[in-house]
Amino acid sequence: MRLRPNDNKRGMSVCSIHGQKYKIRHLVFGFEKQKCLLMEAITQGVNNINLGADSHKKNRIQVSHSKKPLFFYVNLAKRYMQQHNEVELSALGMAIATVVTIAEILKNNGLAVEKKITTATVDMKEESRGWPVQKAKIEILLGRTENFDELMVAAAEEREAVDGEYQS
């Protein structure tokens, strides 16, 4: 990070962080070093933020109670299991029943095995008043069965046969 005074406008400096230039207004003149140290501390803080491994998992599906139909999530979970060998289904509150139903459909069709179930209570802010409320949370980790690929191929062949009958 470099900080240099800008002679064109009094009370302003240009700060360069990772190649991006930012203009900074001086609150008190003559305190370039303190301001530079402050900007360095902020930059280090931002760079050191640990978002955690599970904040953005590529194989996580956050299920909604009302936004998408049930089989949208079932088919998405199948696709995730093809790509990542496992899928994590996650839901809050009323959507928990939907997640359990998705997991049971996949298990009953022989496509998935249950690896882990985690439940928790999370604090959230109520949308209308902003008051804190507690919501139930569930995470179900499903893995592929040994015959997952064969079942997926058989289902694809069955769909093609049905589509061929409709076109004839």
C-alpha cells in the first residue's frame, strides 16, 4: 500500500491498495503517517478475514420452503452428487420438512446414503421489526451410493425411451 499526497486538491491523498487507487480526505492535516498506518491495519484486517470453510461450499444447497418446487431440489442434488460425490442440504425453519423429504426421496431411490445430520438453533433478525428470533436449522450430508452411476444411466435411458414414444 502506498499513500502519497495529491497536490491538486488540498486535504486529499491517493492511497493505492493492490493496484486500486482510493482518494482519502484528510481529517487533520499533517497526520499522513497515522493515516497510512490506519489504512494498513484496515487492509490487513480485510485480508485476514476468515470466512470459514462452510460459508461457501460448492456442494451445498440452501433449500427454501416456497421458492422452488420440490423436484427442482431433488434434481439439483443429483447433479451435485454427480459432480462432487456428495451434497449438503441446508434449511431453516419451515424448509426443514422439505430438506428431509428431498433426502428421503434420494435415499429411497437408492441414489444416496446419509453421512451426517446436524441440527442447530440460529439467531436471526425478524424482517419486519428487526428483533432477534431463533430459528431451527438442519444440514444433511448425503453421499453417492455404489450403484449411483448405474441408476442415473438407467433413468436417462428410460427418459429417452419415453421421449421417443411421444415423438413417434
